[in-house]
Amino acid sequence: MTTTQVVGPYTLLSKLGEGGMGIVHLARNDATGERVALKVLRPQVVGDDEGRARLAREVSSLQRVRSRWVAEIVEADPWGPVAYVATRYVPGLSLYDHVAEEGPVRGRDLQWLARCLAEGITACHSVGVVHRDVKPSNVLMEGRTPVLIDFGLARVADDPKITHTGWLLGTPGYLPPEILHGAEATAATDVHSWAATVAYAASGRPPFGTGPSTAIMDRARRGEFDLGGVPEPVATLLGRCLSPDPAARPDLGSIITWLRDPTGPPPRGTGVVTAVLDEQPAPPGWSARPHEAPEMVAPRQPTEFDDSDVPPEPAPRQRLGAALRTRRALLWLFAGLGCGTGLAAFPWVSLAVLLVLVWLLRSMSMAAADLAARRELRGRRWYDGPRLLVGAPWDLVRSIPSTAVLLLWALGLSIAAALLCYAVTAPLAVSLFVCGVVLATMLCLGPGSDHARGPLRRVVHPLAAVGTRWAVASVVVLGGIAALGVAVSMHGISWFPFHEAPLPQMR
């Protein structure tokens, strides 16, 4: 799919991945600007009207899940020309890729990951949803925080029309033995998959090894797992959770309690298997048939969890008032006049300051853009600041070619302005002033100037937002312009560091 395709109210931006149920895209809601992970479901998953009705019922239950550790469903449309499910977008690598790039999770980070993941699964269970497919690729890392995705959607695809095609509903090594034997999924099913996922995070290896799928599934049936590299007492807890007997596995409640205070011995199994969780009744607004309810998406319920770590949704853009636009425009005008006056008073010094300033601004802006792109992909990291500092010399070097193009373009137009001033026999100070204003304007509007204009905008716009700040800034800038004008009128043009003008006509 291309970036211009639209599904429902969403514009597809890029492809994030592909699985048995469909293709996942990064998408943007055109009305709110909110970004989501949009899963476009395959036709064989959606099926006929019966399949779409079943999908609507399932998604209605899934939409009740509310947890900061789960990428909750934002919207879904089982009845549209293209059926889709939109979930909260999590900028980060999967746990699988995170461990492959940065190594196993250690210490307190491992305990935090295990507890958050267990709480996310518990949130699914609380509304009658068994995940059935907990694995490293279904856990996204938002910084050091895990976020569970694809919760419960495995049940949507648990249909003979799909499973008879040979599609394995799960991943060998993370499927518990009872599922391999054809039993129904229970809460203990997700406990086994949780333990296998945490074991991978702690050791960097699948607990049931690698190789042919049949060999991996056979080890899972016999309970032959390898927890080498997993620290104690977490290894003991994971070993009990990976038992082939569901009744021997601890329940999630006792696991979470122990992870919050791991001073005592790890919990043991209760000897009782929790029954298959009951499906919750569909909330108001849902229907099994499209003609019974034109709006097939259940309204989002207010969350009860602490969402301090969840990025806020972008607010709709508001039209700026005339007064604010005027203050911004005047500040930009005053800055341009200041550059022109500075060039008229101290040509070489002002030119050097302008060129160096543009170079530094573009370097910093390019570095910040790269940092934003990395965080978009992988989330925040503790080493973002040090990496930015260490990479500063390279940022300065790589910005030179594009900065040189911008400077040459601006200088060329400034020289053209100087020739026009010469043609009308304007005084030298006036000609330099005009050249300075043109140079500053072109540096803000030329090719690649957005990297120089962006940092300046972060200074100008806050100053213009408040009338008193704008007035103080205007007085300071206009005072500087006046001082430079007085210096020119009293002492003439200073060609420092040289003693005289470069051309006889300028003397």
C-alpha cells in the first residue's frame, strides 16, 4: 500500500509489519491528527457476514481492555469495505529486536518488564479475553516499558475456515503444551507464554531452544526448557510457570504480588486451572448485523490507569489571532532590520556572525531531527543526551555541504541587491543595510533554510505569545538597531578586522 491510501478515516503513512491476520500500518486520523497502528485484516480472516459479526463481537470485548501496558483498541470497523482494527501506536522496537540489538534485560529492568507484562495480561483477563499469543514480537518496548499488542485477536482468527488452511495459531516455543494438544485456552495458557517471553528477555534465547518446529513443540510438551542466564529467583518462578501441567503454574495475581516484593519464595501453582474466561456482553452501540447499527465502533471509555507515560494526543490546530500574527511578523521584521544595520556598521564581523550562526543552527536542527526519528522508531533512551553530544562534531561536518548551498544562494541575491544600489548611486551605508536585510531574508527562505528557521521560530514564537514579553524583546532589538545606527553616523563604517574597505569605491 502506498502512503496516499485511505482506510476509513485514516491515511496510511508506512507499513509496520505483516502477520497471519493482516498487514499493520502506521496511520493518521485525518480528523484528529492522532497516529495509530492500523491492522488491515485479510479477507480470509474477515470472511462472510457471519465472520464479520463474530469479529464485531470479539472486538467489542477487546475494546474494554484498559491498561497502560496494553496498546488498547482505538477504533474498529468490521463491516467496512476494508475491515480494520486501529490500536494505540507505540513508538519502539519489539522485545525480540530490542534484545537482539541491546542484549538481555537485566536487574530491576527485568523485574519491571515482567511485572508490567503480567499486569497487561491481567487487564485482558479482567474483561474475559485470553491473549493466546504472548511472545517477544508481540511486546513493544516504549523506552524500558513493555506494551502488549495483538491481545485477544488470536481468538478472532480461531475459526475452522482459517485454521483448516494450515495456519498455526501461535508461535512454537511460546505456545503452551495444552494448546498443542488441542485443549481450550485458559488463564494458565497466558502464564506459560508470559514466562517464555520473560525468559527470552532475560537470557536472549528462547527457553525451548531453536530448530524445527516439531522439535521445539516436543520440548514444550515434555517441559524441557533452558533457563541458563536467567537470574535467581526469577528463574525458579519462570520454571514453575513453564510447567507442562497448567495446574502447577502460579496464577497471575500471585506472580504480580511477588514481583512487587520479591523477598519471599516465588509462588507455586494452586493445583486448580482457571476455567476458560467468559465472553463479556457487547457494550451498547454494537450489533451482529450492519443494518441494525450504523455506527459499529464502541465509544472509547475513560481510562482509569496512570497515563503519565503515554504521549498525549495532538490537539487540533487553532487559527492564530490577528494580534499574535502581527507580533510575530514584527519580531521577524525587527530581526531582519537588525541584521541589515549590523552589516552596515560592521560588515565583516556581522557577515561572519551570520554565517557561523546559520551553520550552527542547521547542525543542531539536523541532529534534533535525527533524534526525533530514532525516538519515533525506538522510544526514549537514557543515552539520547550523551549520544547527541558525542555526535555533535559529525553533525557539524555533515551540515557543511547543504549550508554552503544556502549561503551561496543568499550571498548571490545580496550581491544582486548591492548592484542595484550601486546603479542608483545609493550611499555605501544604505547599500550595506539593504544587502544585510536581503541576506538575512534569504537565509530564512532559501533552500534548506527550514533547519535554520526552525530553531529561531522556537525563540520568536514564545516571545510573541505574550504581549509584555514581545514589548520587551522589541525594545531590546530596536534599541540595538538605534545604537548601531548612531555608531555608523558618528564613526562611519568599521571594516574590522581590516583597516580599510576591500574596494577603492567603498572608501
